[in-house]
Amino acid sequence: MAQSVALAVLENLVHMSRQDYPTGYVVVAATVPDHVRIIGHHRYPEAKCPDFARARAAGDHWLQSGESAVLRVPSAVVAGDWNYLINPQHLDFAQISIEPPKAFQFDERLFEGK
């Protein structure tokens, strides 16, 4: 999950080519209650590592540890913004309010050659 829809768009765009116009995307909003524990990346410093394999291994370790329902990690795309990893196996996951998906369309200008 991303801190905002705008960040989610950018996080997706960095993995797309200009000729691949994305279709079929949805936006799903979630609310994490105050009492649900969110831990920061400082507990898993490798999660913010630019080396994808090391970052993924840190995320896998967090997931398997069951330490929290949510892990907050810095965006590699927008400094100062945050992404949130959700552990659906954690007991507190059921307390996270998830809204129904809404269709999302990327602005076509993002894929125009300039």
C-alpha cells in the first residue's frame, strides 16, 4: 500500500514501459486503527535497501516474524513518502478496514512521448 493514490501511481509507473498503457487497475483504501501496531523500517533496515533482493528478504523476515500487522517503509520513488506492507496472516489484520475497490484509470498523458 502507498501513503496516497498519487504515490501508488508513481510506484507503478517506474515499473512500466511507455508503450504499455495499464488497464484494469483499482484503488483500494484502507484504514488502520490506532491500536493496530505499525512498526517502522528501523526494525528492518534492509527493507529500505536499494538492493531488491536484500529488501525483499527483510520484508519476508518481517512477514514470517508476525511482529506486526503493518510495516512502514520509505518510498524509493518519492523521498519523504511512505509505503505500507500489510501482513494478512497477522491477527490484527482483521481490524484493518478495507473499502471496496474503485476503478482507476491512469491519465493517458503519462504515456505520451514528449
